[in-house]
Amino acid sequence: MLSRNPRSGELYLLRRIVVAPLEDRSGAAASVTAALTDKLTTYLVKTNMFRVLERGQLERVLEEQALGAEGLTTAVSAARLGRLLGAQAVVLPALTEFGVLEHHLGDWQSEDFALDIRRIIIGMDLRFVDTATGEVFFAHHAEAAVRSAGALIVGDNMALGHQLEDESSQASAAARRVIEELVEAVVVTMEEPPWVGAVVKQSDEKVYLNAGADIGVEVGMRFAVYATGEELIDPATGISLGPVEERAGSLEVVEVHERFSIARILEGGAFEAGDFIRLPPPADDVPTS
């Protein structure tokens, strides 16, 4: 069943996304990055805008490609791996700041403990990469500082990492504020490039698509098909302007499975694996037979 956009109220196909492991630029403990990645993924799922692929699928592809998590820190590498997973976008989160901004040591102190923690700060960046183009189509930064008090282990921020798992803790409160701001920005301000899928293969009159029930595809849906041509390079800058796309035909879905669907040809033919599919504009006249 199609989902409804929380902003416009219009029906649309979910984007299949994969959330990369959090890139740490703050020197935080591994437990911190893992906890924040989980929280971000949960909040993205709750928007009902995305179908989030399981982390295990990403880890398998990273292993097969002999890449570590650092293989998902650039838009180019993220787009390539995202396509291998059948994702329309890759989410690249980064932890820019994490720790105690200010603290006051009381009359009693030792090198491992501090009293009267004043502010716990968390800062994060979030980018969405379109796997079809390799372009970043959304980016946002958020940070939050929450006042705290009492004894807390400091030094390697392990205690703050453990507190992220406790919803009542100050560290968790700061994380919620940051992630809620990031996800709200996704829902409210993210530009909406057209949903893009792809042809998997054509077998006689059947065309297999990499879009299924998990993102809202239904029998009777129609897609326009575009073949990818020569990549255009700006002669002044040497930067890619993207490939030339030509309308190659249209399809109608006749059978839907969880992760893929089968369509019949309405227009055109001889489609190739990797040809893009998009929902046609409302005014697009598509033959009915």
C-alpha cells in the first residue's frame, strides 16, 4: 500500500535507504557511535517516508567489497554501494562533537571522577546521497547541550556512551534533541527528487524491476523508462553534469513481490539492466494496450 507524505499528504513510493555507520569526528567511544546510529535509524523509520534496509545487508556488502565503514564516507563510494543494495539513497551521519563542555570539580575529586557536570554536548551532521546520481540532495547539522549534575565518570566518555542507552539520562536527552532536529529537517525541508528505480532484466515481454511491495509498488502502477546515455562533463570545470537520459518506453506492473515486481511493456522495448524507471507525470499519456 502506498504511503502518504507527512508534509504534503500526497501518496508516494517509499525510498529504500541504507543508514551508514556513524562517522566519528569527535573521538567518542565505539559504544557511542553504535547507540547514535541505532537511534537515528529508529527515528527515520518512524517518519514513514523510508524503507530502511537492515544493517546486516550493508555489512555483507562491505565485507564482499573488502571495505570497512570508511568505504561509506564519500558520496561516490556510498552511491556505488547503495546501488549494490538496491537502495535509492544512502544516509551518511557523522558525529562532530560529543562530551562534556563544562564541569565543576567539587571539594572532593580524583582523576577519574568529576562532580557537578554542567553541560553534555552532542553535534551531528546528516547527508543523503542519491544512489542514481551520486549527488548529496540533503544536508543538515544539529547540536544540543543539556545541563546535568552529579558524579559522572569522564575521560574516555565511556560513561556517556552507556548513558545513551538509558532514555532517562541527560546524554540520551541531548541525543534525542539532535536526532529529532535532524529528522524534522528531513521531513520538512528535504528536497524531493523524483523517486528512481531500475530495470533488473527483460525476459521476452516481462520486465523485472527492483521495486516491490516493501516500498509500496502495486499491480497496475505505471512507470516511464529512461535509458542512460553519454555522461556529460563540464569542459570548464571537469565536473560531471550527469548522464544524458532518453525516454525509452513505459511499463505497467502485473505482479508484485516483496523486493521486486514484474511489468508488461506498454511502449518501447529492448530494455536493459540499469535503465531508470520513474513514476510518469500526471499528464503523461501512456498507451493502455
